[in-house]
Amino acid sequence: SSCFWLSATPSAPCCLARIMASTRRLLCGLFCGASLPVTVVSEGFTLGALPYAFDALEPHIDAKTMQIHHGKHHATYVANLNGAKPETSGYDAVGLAALQATAVKQGAPVRNNGGGHYNHALFWVNLKPASAPSTEPSPDLAAAIDDRFGSLDAMQVEFEKAALSRFGSGWVWLGVKPDGALAITSTANQDNPLMEGLEYPVEKMVPILGLDVWEHAYYLQYQNRRADYAKAFWNIVNWNKVSRSFETYAKHGKAVPPTTTGGGHAVEL
């Protein structure tokens, strides 16, 4: 062994021998790779609290749906993502946003649950209580919407059409393409446009606003009336938050970290 030892002489007092024996074990652990007791700090993504009450979105989205959607569905994505042990640069909002680019390459558990966590986290912070003052796109975002779609109303019509044309479960997105123009696209299941390597056509973009069109997002209140749900969505969009995401991140080609900052919520992170 390469371990060096401190030896107690036969004449050394018993207490000295015990001290030196302890020292030998410590030094051997340090220099020979022996295992020593350590405190392990578990890491993982966490389910953030909603920045408003469950019933705050009523009458547009009911409290029961919000309780199940956030507390059950979203929570399951977070737990399963941690169980998949993804390769990530961090467990905060920035790390979650960055994870999306490699989620497909990391396999189905990371793709499905990493996307599910990011998509929902961004969805929540882009909404505002129905009782809160109405908001509108910033001048910068409004100009980009007018340039691409002609008007906010025209953009909303195209967005709603994309929501209705997504067969089965998925999401519809408003985002910024690499050339800086706005666009609308949709993705299946828990995919999003930040993911690289999707097997079907998706407009490459940095999403700033997404609508969940899985039935669990609306069925208790709207049943099969997805069109009504998509139209009601505009009553609770937090354009202050969406505008900040556009100006600070998306127009510079950066993925949007799903935090409440800039949304005027009671708690900003």
C-alpha cells in the first residue's frame, strides 16, 4: 500500500496509541482515497409556488383545474425529471431553460418531463389574476406583432387557429425566430421549440408565450370546447411579463428563464 503509517512504540501510553491510531486512519483517508463520512446535499429541480391563488384566474380557468394542473400534473413532471437525473448546468430557472436544447438527446424521460416542467413553469408566470388591471404588449413587442401579423387581433386569431389544429395533446407558441421576427408554431406532447432534434416540423424560435392544449388544462370547465378555452386565455395573459421576456431574452436569441420577474406579481423571483 502507498499509505504511510504513524507507528506507536510499545512503550507509548495507551491513550497516545489511540490518538495516533485515529491520526493514521485520517491520513490514510486523505492520501489513499479511503472513504470518510460526508454530508450529501441532494440536488434537483423544484416545483415553484404559483404567483397567485388557485381561484385567481376565474372565471377563465377554474380553481379545481389549477389545483390539479399545478399540484398533480406539473408536480409529477418535476419528480420524474429529477428521477431521470438529467445532465444540466443548474437546477434553477436558467438551468431549466438551458436543458431544453439537449432534452431530446438525453432520452424520452428527460424530453417528456424536462419539457413538461419548463412549459408549465413558463405558462404560470405568463398569466395574471382576472381581477388585476389589464395589460398590453410593450411598444417594442407591439411593433413586432404589427410588423409580422398586422395587428394584435390578427395575431390572436392565428394563435387560436394553431391551438385548434394541434391534434391531441400539445402546446401552441408565440416566439422569436433566429432572424428576429415573431412567429407562431405548435408542438406535440411536452415538446417545445427550444428542443433540438424533434422528429417533426416545428418553427425554430425562442418562445415567449405558450398555451397548454392538453385536455387536463381545460376539460373540467370547457370539456371539448378548446376554442372557448383558447379565446378566454387572452383575458389573463400577463403582457408585462411576455414583453419583458421578448425584450430581455428572446430578441437576443436567449431562452427565457421561467421566473416571475417583470410580471408585476405579488412575489417576484
